[in-house]
Amino acid sequence: MSSPRILLLARADGSRVATSFNKAALSAPDPFGDSRQLAWMGDDGVSAGLVSFSGEAVIEDFPHSETLVVHAGHVVLSAAEQTLELDVGASAVIGFGTRLTVQASAGSEWAFCAVDQADAPVCPGLTLLDPHTLLNPSAAPEPQILIGPTPQCRAFNLFDDAVTELRVGIWDSTPYARHGRPHKLHELMHLLEGRVTLQGNEGGEVTVNTGDTVFVAKGAPCAWTSTVYVRKVYAVK
């Protein structure tokens, strides 16, 4: 759509964001095509934005993989013997090829990151992104870009598709700062706890607070400064 950048998708308090959205479907079979607002759509099948949907939809074959974070209303996802009831702040992954029923209360809205690749195998099912997931130690940022002490980081992938290389899970870290560099992957972040300031290459800053959702496109210049503990949902590709 344009050069890679940092895009704030939704605030926890529902206040307006500066990000520009375009109403468009991801594909012809997109079940939420009439309700989808795109902030980013790359030529690699990765997109991000918002969906405003109320009512019920029955989808025989979900046409892509979608990570969603509910920002308004109440959303119920049902597939096979799984039912996920998602209130504000809850998140989940819908796998490509899922036979799905969606029920959303009036005024429901979710932030999303979708992966739509023609060669992807089906991976039907629903994955709840439990904020209390037990985490394992994970790599800290490279020493050459750190400003100050090395943080202690932990993570756990709850959804991992080896073919599309979409990984979704929970991550946390002690406070740290690092210099800007091109973001290595597309990443949707939803802050479960804490606060972080992300800075682009021209000095533009985006402060992400608890309950906010942001998307950082692959290649976007991005520096990180957090002065408190941060815990987040991530979807990376």
C-alpha cells in the first residue's frame, strides 16, 4: 500500500487513531469483506486493520489465517467442538480452512492481522491466545542495537505454521531501549501489560499503552523504549 511503517490500529479506550483505513476485502471469498477496514495490505499476503461486524456468519471454509483482538463488543467463535467466547481484550487465531460460525454482539470490533497465501495448506481450528500462558526464555535484542542493559525476555508460540511462517503467541520483557532498525518481520502487537514507545526514522513516535493494538510492517524503521515491564500478544510473519 505504501512504504513500511508503524500503524496504530486501536486504542483500549476507543479513542480515534491517526491511522488511515481503506474499506476493502482481502479476497473475493473474504467473509468480512463488507466490514473490513485495511490499514496495511502487502504484496506478500499480509494485511492488518479493523473489522466492525455484528450478527452471525457461517463460513464453510475460512479463506485465510486471521489473528484477531477484540476491541468492542463480544465475539463468539465456534468450530467443530471448539467454542471461544471473546470479550474486549481477548484474542485468538482462526486457521485457514476452518468451518466456522461467528456470532458478534451489536457494535463489535476487532483488530486483525491476516495471512493469505495461495500455496498455504489448510490448518483448520481455533487457537485461544491465553494471556497467562507460561513462557520460556527467548533471545534478547542484538547487543549492538541495545541502549543500556540487556533485558530478560520470554515467549511462547501458541500458533505456529511452518509453511507460511506465521507465529502467534505471548511475549514479555523487562524494560529496555534499543536503536531503530528495519523491523525484521511483519508484527501485530497487542499490549497486555505495560507501555512502550515505538519511533520511526523521522522522529515520529507511537506510544502503545496497555490494551492498545499496533501493527509494524516488515522493513519499517522502528526503535523501542520501554521503562516498565511489557507483556504482549504477537503475530509475526
